[in-house]
Amino acid sequence: MKTKIFLVFITVFSVFTINAQISDSSINMLKFSINYSAHLPGGDMAQRFGMSSMIGGSLEYKIASNWGFGLEFAYIFGGKVKDTTIFNNIATETGYIINKYGEYATFTLSERGMYAGANLSKLIPVFGPNKNSGILVSLGAGLLQHHIHIENKDNNAPPILGDYKKGYDRLSNGLAVKEFIGYQHLDNKRLINFYIGFEFYQAFTMSRRDYDFNLMRYDDTKRKDFLSGIRFGWIIPIYTKSPEKYYFY
């Protein structure tokens, strides 16, 4: 029994020793990251929303030549809706909606959305603790979607509940391209791994609702929605090839 415990201890110790190695070469790896972004809107999106955030994850495979390709998904949320005209046809002159009890309904408007796409990246190891760190540049393309999230406290205002909300939420989506430039850091001990930089989105969207209650018709406007901001990601690397040289300590 003691022998088995000793062997398990040696195995665990060996794993942690290997994880403490310092690499002096660029290697293949699978990178999973959890990221957060803060954005300012531009174009048509700036007329509808204020500042927003994204939180999501990505999975990328980097080869030894420091090219990478992967997939990502992010959830968009924001608390500022600038468009105050969406309830013009059902609101009172002072902007209130009457609930089923003949009282002013309490409701909130916020931004919700998502981005899903694929990326191609290139790492330039001009500085950093090893050849897997340095300037990170990436290009991506995918689907960007956003809408006005309508929430009625107590669910007592029928005009903005259920399917009726879809006539006011201005759901829009379309093709988007994105660019990122920043710094990637992969720690020699594999403990502190992250990237940080600037990212930019350009999306070409349209309404995806059959009917807009405020316009009293289908909204066929072609939109140009832009986002720009700062992105930070925490990386969990999975190395698929051993480094060429190791230094133990």
C-alpha cells in the first residue's frame, strides 16, 4: 500500500515538474480562453445603443510557425438604449405604457446580443519570456446579432409581453468582420497566461423581424454597425508538442 502511495506521489510530482519547464521554442498548442471586452459603438449602432460589454470564450489551435486558427462565441450586454421611439404608438404623451390595471407599467430597456465566428491569427515573438509570447494579430469573420431587451416588471403590460415584444425589440443581425492587435503572454511556468489588446468589429446587419410595430411595416434598412474597444483574455494552454530544450529547477 505504501509503495502504491509513493508511486502516485512520484507521478504527481513529475507532472508538476514538467509543468515548471521553460521552453525556448515555438510549439504547437491548443488554447482555450475566457475573455471580456468593453466597447464603444459606432455607425448605426451608436444611434441605438451606448457602451456595451462582451463576455465569452474561444478555442484556437496554434502551430509551431505561430499561425493559429479557431472559433469563438461571445455574449453582448449593455444598459444604455438611446432609441426612445420604439413605443411611440402605444405610449402616453409622457412616454408611459399603461398596464392591465390602468396604471403606469414599470419596464426597462437594455442591450443584448451575441457574436459567433472564426479567427485566423499570427503571433510575432518580438518580446516576451519565450517564443510563444509577443505581438498577437488576428482577423475574424462571423455573425453579429443585437436587439433591445424589454423587461416588464410584474409582467402586467400586455402590449410588451410575449410575442408582442418581438414587434418592438428590433432584432438585427448580419455578417461581421473583426480585427485584433495586442500582446499575448504565455508564462514559462505555465501559470500566468493571458492576452490583452484592442479589437474592432464592422457588421452589416438588417432587421430580422417580419414587422416593426412602431414603423407599422417591415424595416428594410441596411445597417452598418461598428464596435471598438479593449479585450482581455485568460488563456488555458494545452501543449501538444514538447519544447526542444528544457531547464529544470
